[in-house]
Amino acid sequence: MAPPAERTPGELTRRFVAVAKHPIGAAAGWLWDLHVAGRERLPGGPYVLASNHLSFIDPVLVTLLAQENVRYLAVASLFDTSHLFDRLISFFGAIPTPRDRVPVAAVRAALAELEAGRPLGVFPEGRRVAHWREETPQRGAAWLAFAAGVPLVPVAVHGSQETLGIVHKAFRRTAIGVWVEPPLDPLDFTGYEDPVGALTAAWLAAVGHRLDPWWESTEVT
């Protein structure tokens, strides 16, 4: 079955985001012990929010972080797994992205969001992971930042793996930390032999700066 048609997020999403503005923790405080740092680093205008991906709730965290609706790229295979989940990702305006062919339509939709002056969410790991550095980051987030001429903003999330994650699949209250790192300007990487690869590596280093200590002292099974 084909993924549901893309939707422009409606009034319910805008109301959800409006609640998140008073302040960011208010909307989620009763669900999670949420700590957010560095939100003042978010630039004005369009940008690519590139976060690590540990849980199904990460898109919600990205939206709360930006305090405006953020459409994000989602693997097309996620659609049609659950009617409830389909409604959730459609609610947030997810852009279906196929793995088995060049995602032309998804790229066009993503660039349209940025050209319209809105942020775009991307998870460079490409899927939920059980632990940080489990997957080599893909280059799509950096490529989109170059193509649109917008900053790439690294976002590090820790703790969401404890709820709706790979290992801890049930929804439960847990402590979650979200850190916004300084935006990366694609123009700073144009002198590299592989500018997209260099920007992707810079994203990995920025997020790793926050997350590596959490996993260095933890045995991964």
C-alpha cells in the first residue's frame, strides 16, 4: 500500500506548537523530565535540524524544540505499520522517503519547506538506533543544507531511548536531555574535497561531543 498523501499540518498542529511555547517544557513536563539547552542557538529563517534518533518520540521533541511545526523526512516503510502511527506522523507532516529508489519527490518537498522559510527535520542515522554511533550517518541532511544554502543545526538527544525505543518499547516517563549545538554554515566547508562529507563529519563530531560520554561508560549489549 502506498504511503498516505502528504499533508500540510493543520490547526491541531499549530495549537500543539502554541502550547509548547509557554515554555518549551510545559507541554511535555508531565510526560517526561525534559531538559533543553541551547535553544537560543536556533537561527532565524530556514535551517536543517539534524538530530540523532533513539525513539519514536524524537520528532515530537524536535517540534517542541523549534517551537514551530517542523516537517521531517520519514522512511516510507514506517507508513501502514499502524493506523494510529500513520495518523501521528501525518499530524506532524512527515515526508515519506523511499529507501529503494532515488527520493525525488521527498527531496523536492524538503527543499520546498526550506525555500518557504521554514525549518526541516532530518535524522542522519536514517532509523531509530539502540545506541549512539550504531549507524554511520547518511549525507542527506548536509546535502539539503548545501542545496538550500541554509545552516545545519546539530541536535543531540539522550534518554528518549528509554521510551518507545528499540530496547524499551513501551511508553513511559523518563528523563530526556536535548542539546542544540552551534549551527554549521555550509559555506565554511566549500574548500573541502568532499564538502558534503565534511559537513556530515562535523555534525557527527558536534553531536558526539554531547553523547559520547554517555555511552563510553556504558557497555552496549
